[in-house]
Amino acid sequence: MGVGAYVHIPFCARKCSYCDFCTIQFDRESVEAYHDSLKKEIEMYEVPGIVDTLYFGGGSPSLYPIDLMEEIVSHINLSLGTDVSEATIEANPWELDKEHLLAWRSTGFTRLSVGVQSSERSILERCDRPVPADLMGRLFLSRDTFDNLNLDFILGLPGENRENVIANLELIKEVSPDHISYYIFDSDHETELMRRVHDAIIELPDSEAIAELHDMVLESLASMGYKRYEISSWAKDGSECLHNLKYWRNEQYLGFGVSAGGHLDRKRYVNTEDLQLYSSLVNQKIKPIAEFAENDAVQELFETLFMGLRLAEGVDLSDLVYSRELLSLLISKIKTRLGDYISSDEGTIKLNDSGMDVSRRVLQQLLDIKEEIEIAFST
């Protein structure tokens, strides 16, 4: 089984008000210093296998200078054992021109993920995210250049309504990407957008309206031939994101750069978000880790469940190496507490349609079950 490698490129031209990711204002000098630190961090790791998926996220990886992008991809190939079957780069619409698209292809990227978020200009302007006037032309050029194209959308931003969502779905139908990520806006994070909401400067759509619009998205994407394989992800013709599947299946992956995380042999880590501290540590040949944990059997099992239940395929418990006593107790409690939301067949547990619609509630219930099992196995 291959290992994934994620590279965080934190630089952005501006901060979108809904964003809670680690981002830094772009300037070439800062980028070059970060680039040198990234190379040093990559050299600190030995991979327990072959890296077969690569993912550049951000931030705005599409702003990363092409010469540096070529160099860092080459550095990964030389420093780590790689046989990459899928390499993704996230991009903003502004960088979707012929020069960038062809350069990314020649660098080795096989998959392009574009943050459209909404086709409605007024919605994006409320979120401090300007959009090119020729968005559709740029998306068609991307479609012509990449065989594997993903478009990201967010449901529930200020000003969202039925007409906006219909326009998004029409855009999807016209461009015909291979993959769709359609997220419901998460209002739990402390962002500039949520500050404005709390200060009564702007309003979010109510939850009932979002639920109705989400049902429309589900029905429309299915009618276009997209298969929902994860709570917020749809694919055509086997175009599921192989790298993200590693996260959801709780497999092994490395994370490089500020705020990046990794999971190797029950060890989980997250890098510091502080750019200066990150650079200082790697220059001292110290891994820039801010959080580290080595999971016991119960913690690893529940992380597998938390991630795997996001997938339509669910979690095959027969593939997991845990004691029969632990798995029997788990299955019993899940059936008792979550029986209305899950289906279980030959050792596989997965969310049914009702469970997918209330997945946050189900995952919260799993936390309660986890606590009960931890108590049972500590006595």
C-alpha cells in the first residue's frame, strides 16, 4: 500500500473571509525562504513504502512560481521513493491560463482542483474573493488541458439561494469536470466571515433552506452521472481522489510545510502554523512538529471510524487488526446507539442515506461510544 505526500503552500494574494486555513500574504522573498525550508523538511523523512499520491494544497499553490514548483516536485522525487499515480495541484481561477496549465502538466501534475466556490459574483465579493470576468473560459481551458479536473463549491455562503445553486449546477453541467467537491459551509470556525455574522453585519442562510438546497444538489449531481462516494465528494468514471481516500481510509501519509499533518504507523503529527518557528526548526534539522500523538488500539480504531464513515463504502472491520472482544463490543454499541443511521453487512459498517444527511450527529455519538469503550478496556 502506497504512502501519500501532502505539501502545504500557505501563500495567498488575499485572505477569503470564510477561510480558516493557515495562509500568508504572498511575496517572492518569503516564498523563496519557505521553499528552502520545505526542501530541508522533506529530507528529514524516510518513507515506509513508496509515495504514490502527491497533493499540493493551500493557501494558493497556483501562485507558487513555476520554477520553484518544478524544483520542489523534483526534490520530492529524489528524496523520497516515488511512483506517483496521482498528483494534484489546487488552483484559483486567476491562475488558470495556458502558461500555468501547461507548466503544471509538464511538472507532473495529473489532477487539477479549482476553487470555484460559487458562480455568483456577488456572493464571492461578500467573502472578499474576487473572480475573473472570464471564469467560464478559464474553466473550459482547464477542462481541455487536464484529464482529471475537480471543481470545489461551498453551499451556504451569505446570499445563497435557489437561483445561485441552479447556476452552479448549470456550470457543472457545461464544464463536465470529473470530480465535484460540494461542501456545506462550516460556521463553527473563527473566521472573518463569522465575525461579521456575529456582529450582525451580514447573515447566513437558515439551516432549513440549506437542507433543501443540499437535497437539490444531491438529486442534480446524481442525474448528471456523478456518484457520491464521500459526504462532500462526487466522481464520474472512477475519478475518486486517490490522495483523499488515504485520509478517509486512515492510511499512511506525510505532511510537509506549515500546519501540515501526517499519519504513520499509529503516529499522528501536525506541524506548527508559525512560519518563523517552522523555518527556525528545520534550519536546526528539527522536525517542526507542534502536536504529536502515538495512538493506542482504541484511538486508532475510532480515528478509522471517524474518517471511514464519511465514505459511502464505509469501514470493513474484518480488514482491521484488533481483538475480537474490542470489535464485538464496538459493533454492539454502534447497532444500539446508531442503528437508525447505519447499515452493517458482513463486517462492513457504513452510513445509510439518513446517516449521511446527519453525519455530524452520528460522529458526535461515536465520541460517546469511544468514551464508553475506553472505560471498559481500562478496567
